[in-house]
Amino acid sequence: MEDQLYTFIKKLDRSFFIDSEHKVYADYDSALPIGLGQTISQPSLVHEMTELLDLNKKLKVLEIGTGSGYQTVLLAEFAGSVYTVERHEELSKKAQKKLEDLGYNNISFKVGDGSYGWEEHAPYDRIIVTAAAGEIPNSLIEQLVPNGFMLIPVGEKGYQQLTLVMKDLHNQVTTQHIGDVTFVELVGEHGWNQ
């Protein structure tokens, strides 16, 4: 998948997902504001996180934090089905329109508190959280299949560890720190309160 992923990201026009004066910086490898206090992550981090998910077309993925839809499009391209939750209705609607315009029909969108996950469609083979949690929400761990895993930034506001959460066949959970990151906060019942 690595070569295909690299080629796809290189071809993907990041500016398509930015609707502000920051569009001119779309080619920079840095996070950029997309409004409502949210950001679009830098391409190198999106590439790394997608690669770590080890996707294939048999997998069902839950994404917490639709944002601009930039990460979502990579999930939709390489996974079987994607369920994505965004707490800001305006961002969710914009992302949905963009991804429909790109021709993707394997994505389901929800507006709500992402810290709860999306229990109705659980369990998921992979979960990716694109907002930082103070601790890993049990609600999300419960929605992982045995032998599934989740990527989530965990730590303090302004500084986190990208964490790989693995659940084995006996539902035992282990974690592995991948590296230092900075994400906006996961706001919600099982995240940070506003």
C-alpha cells in the first residue's frame, strides 16, 4: 500500500480542502486553519497515520474528526467503508459535499460528539482520532474489533503522543507511542470539555 499511498497523496490537491486565505499555503507541509478553531493536518503526518492503519478494502474504519475531509479521502480510497464523525455541522457538510464531488460513495457522515464513537455501526477494524484526548476513551476501545487497532493523540493540550492502541483476540489492550504531535482537542463527554 505504501507506494500507492505516496502516489495518491502527491496527486491529491490539498488546496481543494481549504476554503480560506490559507489556501495559498496548501503545498506547505504544515497544519493550517480551516475555521471554527480546527486545522487540516500536514501531508507528512496524514501520510504517516494512514500508513500506520495498514488499510485494505475489507476494513471498516471509524474516523473521529472529519474536519476538512482531507484525511477522510485517504481512508475512503484505501479502506472498504468509512464512518466519520464531526462535531461542527458546518465542517461536516462542507466535507461531505467535497467528497461526493470527488465521487466517493463509501463514506457515512455524522454530526455529534466524536468521543462517543458511532456505536450504531460498531465494531470497527480501525479507528483514527484526529483530535487530542487527555486519555483514551473507553467508548472507542469498546467499538474496536478483536485484533483491531486505533490511532489517537493522547496527552496535554498543546502536546501529545501519537498512540497506537491494539486490542488482541482476548480483548486485552496494549499501547505503543509513535511520536510527538500537536492536535486540537477532542471536545466531548469522553474528551475535553469546552
